[in-house]
Amino acid sequence: MDEYNIQIGKRLRLIREIINEGGKLSSEQFAYLVNESKDKIINYELGRSAVPVKLIYELYKRGINPTF
């Protein structure tokens, strides 16, 4: 796995907590909010897949800085 993808996956997990004001959303709930599948979210968080621009844009629309 690419170290870069792993670090981004860790931040994505942290974003789940931020969106729910400290209470962690399930990967299924988070996937629904950002129009992705649960399996893709899990792969992104584990660093198995690179996070697509589409997801970064969805997070941006929810107030998450894309450079975070």
C-alpha cells in the first residue's frame, strides 16, 4: 500500500468524527452522506485506493478544507 494513501485514509476517518461533531459515523452512514459505497469508503480509509476528486469535492461542499 502507498504510504500517501494510508495517511489520507487516516484523515478521512478523522473527518467522519468532525462531520458528526465528535461522534463517529459508521462507514455506511458516511458513505451515504458523500454519495459513495461503503466498500469504497473502507478501501479509501485503509489506503487500498486513492481518494477520488469527486469525494474531495463532496467533502468540500460539507465544509471540509480539501488541503486538510
